Amino acid sequence: MNIAWERLQLATAELARSGSIKERLVGAYLNHLSTLSEGELPRELRDEFTDMTRAFHRVRPLPGEDAVHASIRKMSNEDADRYASRIVAMLGTVTRYQMNGRAPQAPLLQLFAAEA
């Protein structure tokens, strides 16, 4: 699971860089996640990762383009945002597994403060 954590951490760092969400998502996937196998992930993330990978290979590319670029290019910005958020959430899940040595029980961090 160290491989999964490292690749998800690098992908998350890529998502935090400047540029359009689609450019960052392409970079995160191609540079860090494309060689990650579902078997390297906790069971609860495998189907989600497989679904994401399929979505990133769904569109037939134009000449000189690969399927990942084509698929993400055709996504709405909202869909790209959603996939980027899922990558960050996957990192949190893998981190909790490593910290606990088992399935997570509580969120690792709170992204937004709850207001009363």
C-alpha cells in the first residue's frame, strides 16, 4: 500500500498546481496513477479506481492524442472537479489504512469547518 500512497500523494500534489483542472487531472493520472493497479489499493477503493480509469479511457482520441487526453478534454469542468476530489479522498483513505493498519473509522481531516 506504500506504492498506492506515494502515487496518490504525488497525484494530489499535481492537482494542487496551477493550470486548468483538466490539465492538472491529465497530469495527475498520466504521471502518477496510470500504472497503479487496483490490487495495490484497499478493497473499498478498487471499484471506484477502476470506474475512474474507464472514464479516463472512454473517448476515442483524435490523431496525435491519447485516450486520457481525449476523455478528460470532453468532460465537463464539474466532472473533472469531481474526479480530482475523488483522487484526494482516495489519498485520505489510503493514509488512514496506513495509520491504523486497518479500515478507517473516522475522517483523517476536516476540509471545511462546521458552523453552528
